[in-house]
Amino acid sequence: MIKNSKTKKILAGILSTAMLASAIPSFGITSGVSAAGNANYAEALEISLYFYDANQCGCEVDDNCLTWRGNCHTYDAEASLDKATKLSSSAKSVIQSQNGGSNKVDLSGGYHDAGDHVKFNITMAFNASSLGWAYYAYPEAFKDTGTEGHLFYVLRETADYLMKSTFLNNNGEVAAICHTVADGNVDHGIWTAPETQTYERATYWLTSEANNNRIAYQMAAALASVAATFKNSDPTYAAECLKYADAIYNFSKKYNGNEMSGMSFYGTDPANVPGDKAWAEAWLYLADSSKHSLPTDKPTGNGNYNGNYDGWIYSWGKVWGGYACLMAQITGDSAYLNEVKYNSDKFSNNNAKQYYVIDGWGNSRYNCASGLRTYLR
């Protein structure tokens, strides 16, 4: 993404107004991508990435291309360790040793959670691995539409934050992860723009004494997917992401838990841990096949993975559907291809044009995921 560009900001401002008016002109798209009828998929891809700019947090928001957003929650850079939830004294000592003995820690940056102003690592990580998957599956779509740079910016911002919120000890092992910044219940009671907010934002932590495997495996998958994306264009950055992905993956394998402090909005059912682990392993393989093997989890038919049931569409809550697609692309194995078909038919009733409602809210995300999965058939 081009930062500090007045022209880009002006165009984005016009674009935002046009979106509200439901009459969206095409800005900056010089793509040869064609679509049926009047549909402009290149424009749709470009616009979809502005979602992340709208949810950006920290001291770099001024530089993104949405004129109506600005720097916010910059005081996350001075989060109090004394008021941290579930941060053990030993983990706190590790953080302080890396921070000049200070009782404050920099947790600024990252992205808000879909219009709220909390930062959840589990959904931030899921977004990153989903974007990494999109690029792995369709790199030319981003290149041809001129959106590759914007995608890379979002991936870097997310990975930077996930690494910033993870603290390694001198042995390169995870000592602590700040998995959530701000209390969702408090946030939902504050109806103001994030740029104006000054309330104290709570922090919630994972350590060896209080881990959450779902969050950790999702973070490992995200950082490995970013490493896979950048391993050719920026191998140094990819190696840094992979270092953290490996450390977080090993941390999650070693310490089991379902620490839920600060997670009232996003329950993390331990039954879904095997899918998160397999998802992380697939991305670790793509990031560095010389160090990592393909995961061995294979569907045995009709949504079953050796006793683990894929009973939901691909989302932060259950990633088996994405795993089947990714493994089908990597291996071409009919077991994964058949699973992709099973899931697609199950939710869409063999009608790829159907918009279906399977939950009380957020159904567009499920339809988007289903559309990607159906296309991959």
C-alpha cells in the first residue's frame, strides 16, 4: 500500500462516499480481470481490503488511505503489567528484563475486531491466515488488480502485532502472549470513535500456567502463512515470522489449556483444537518444508477427521473447511477434494448461487467462505 499519499487518500475518501451512496466508481483499477455482466470483481477485491484500514489501530492509522480514520489507542504503548490479567510473576519478569525493568509494555498497533475496538489475537490471526490462503490460492488476482501491495501491508501490520504481543525468553521459547487488549463488555458500552477514546484498556495473557491452545495455534498458523507469503520477496522478514510461528506452535503443543479471561465474545471450544493444530501445521509446511512435514490429519468421509467432526463452515471457530481446501491444493489428494465437495454441498444444498443463513449474525462471512470453497471444487 502507498502510504502518505494525498492522492490515495483523496481517492479513498471519494470511494468511501460512493460506497455510502451505493454508487461505486472504479478508482485505481487497471486490471484485465473480466467478470460476467456488470460485476467488477477486481473492484470488489480492492474495496474489501479497505475493511482492514477501517479497523486499524495505533500510531500508523494516519498514514492509511481512509481519510475518516486517524491514530487511536496510542496509549496501548504503555499498557500496565501491574494490572495484567493472568500474567504470572515469572513471565512478567521476562518481559521486564527486555524492557529495562519497566512495568509498562508496548501493545500498540494491530487491528480492531470488526468494528468494535477490542484487539483479539484469535480473530486477528484468523484474518491473516485467511488472507495468506487467498494469496496462496490466487496470487495473480492480487497482482493483476494492483492490490498485492495493500494485501502485503495488512499482512505485515498483523504479523508485526502478533509478534509484538508475544514475548520469548532467552531460549527462544514463549514466556507470555497478550491475547486480548480491552474488555469487550466495557468497549460495547462506549459509543464513540476510537480516535477520541482514552479509557483504560485491560490486557489478558497466556503463559505456561494459563494457555489457550486455540488462540496459540491460530497465531502460529497466521505467522507461518505470512512467512510463506514473504519467503521469496523478503526472506529476512519471513524468517522472523517463522521463528515466532515455531515458538508459538511448540508452546501450544507443550501446554494445554482453555484460558478464557477476556474472551466472553469468542468462546474457544477445546474440541476444535485438533483443527487449529492441523491448520498451523499445513502453514508451517508451506513456510519451510525442509523443517516441517505435512500434517497427517485426513478426512475419513462426511466431515469426520479421525473422530473430530467438521460440523461448521470455515471460520475463526472451526477451520477444518479451510484446512481441507488448503491440503487439496497442496496434495491433490481425493480425500481432501471429496471433503471440500461434501462441505460445499452440505451448506449450499448444491446451489452455488444461494445465500443461506446458518447463524443468528455474521452470515455474509459464511457465504464468502462457502463461495471460495465452492470455487475450489
